[in-house]
Amino acid sequence: MTSRSRAEDKRPAETTVATGDQWVIGHGHQRAVIAEIGATLRSFTIDDRPVIDGFGSGEWSGGGRGQVLAPWPNRLGDGRYSFDGVDAQAPLNELPGNNAIHGLVRWLPWRMVGRAQNQVTMAVELRPSPAYPFALRLTVEYRLGRDGLTVVADAENFGPTDLPFGLGFHPYLTVGTPTVDQIRLVVPAGHRLLTDDRGLPVGRAPVAGTEFDFNAGRLIGVTRLDTAFTDLSRDADGMARIQLDHLDGLAGATLWIDERFPYVMVYTGDTLDADQRRTSVAVEPMSCPPDAFRSGIDLITLRPSGRWTGSWGITPR
């Protein structure tokens, strides 16, 4: 590669008002676009077929599409929590439930810190604030290869005190059906979380014998999902695999998560705007359940200079 082509490789494909610089990566017939704002996975396609239900370059992410959810995924009741004697209050951005939802980094500009033809790495730092009085550095690498898309996340505490941490991602998967009703779904889970009317966990229940049992795979049909699954069955490589397939076998996708993600939220989009409602399925890897900053359940504590790394990915079929 010449010095000129190396320089061009570090330029964004375009820059938009809505989501900033647009970084394009490719491998064979695969192509993905990652946006500067939120390090958002804006699109992932094979030839002209969408693998995720993303959004246009001049638009902004609606419904959390493709976003990184940190330092907590999903809902934080009242936006208020305490950690090691430090009290914090996050802005409420889900007003009907009086919740702070999906963390603090999804609308921030991230820096591109690594770039190749099939890979881009984005980074952001959270400095102490009333919402999160800690110092957290996040990097997310998106990489395309023979097995599809791999995402590797790394978190580092660069402050002087322990900090609480959780992480999630929010891709919407599509297999080309007009609605999710015609999608065959496999979720290898033993339990789901029960929630109150604010979407906050109040317990767990076995999925066996209920409408939430997708272990053997079945059509979504009329089932409404905004459901966190856990007690995940894993293959010999330690990965749990959630599978979506077109009813006629025309397309499919598998989202895999490593052991750092013991929860997965599945959302059929029933509360989205009418034109997006039940058109694709959000499959969201999560390192902890909703409201973990208050409950402490599976909440990660990072010591000063401590690090956490986890990975997930999407394999189209």
C-alpha cells in the first residue's frame, strides 16, 4: 500500500450532521458502516441484503439502533444509584417509566483509533460527572471476516477509585421478512427476567412450557418480546447463539455472545413508531441485567487500572 493510499484509508467515507464521520469496512461481499456518534453500527450488508435493520447516513439512530450501551445497558430506575458511598444521578431519558436508559455514550462523538480495510476501532472516555463520577475508557473494535462481523469491547478504569460498569449493544437483525411474525427464532435460555410496569426486573421465571420458550426454535408469531433472557446454554466454544431464520429458508443470521455476556435482551419492536413496529428483532448482548447499578446483580467492579474485555458477533447465513 502506498503512503497516499494509507492516508486515504484513514479518511471517513463521508461526514454527516446527524452522526458525524462514517467509517466503512469490508470483506468480500460484506460491508459495514460505523458512525462517529456513539460508535454506532449503522449498517451491515451482504451484497444488497441487509443483515441488520439500520438507518441512513443522514438520519440518527432511532430505537437504539446499532448503539453501544454503557456504562449500563437498559434501564436504571429513577436514574439514581450509590456505589461505594458515592451517590449519583443520571438524566432521565425514558420519562414514562422515570428511568435512565442505555447509559451515557450513545450520543457522544467517539475517536477512530485503529483502521484497516476490514476493521475499525473506536474509543471514548467518560470523565467524572454527576451522572457517573468515575473515569472510564472504552474501545470497541468492529471487524469483518469469513465468519461475518466480530465486535470486541474493552473497558478500562483510568481513575483513582473503583467504578461500576455494565455494557450492552443494540443491533436489530433482519432476515428479509416484512414483519417479525414470520421469523423462526432460537434463544437457548433457561430463564427470563420478570419486570414491573417500568421495565425493571422483579424476579426471574423458567421459560419451559411458556410462550417465551424458544429453545427448540419456533416462529415468533404474535408473541411480544421486550424480554431479558439468562441461564444461557453455550456450545463447546463457550458461545451462546441466538438464531433467526426466514420462514422459507431464504436468509438467516446467528448472533453469538461470549461468556462475558450472560444476558441477552430480545425486543420485537412493539413500542416503536408505526412504520418500524415489528419489522426487525433487536438482539442485545448485555453484561448485566437492567437496573444492575441499583440491584448490584452481576454488576462489574473495575479497580483502578482494571480492565474488562468481551466479544460478540453476527454470522449471516
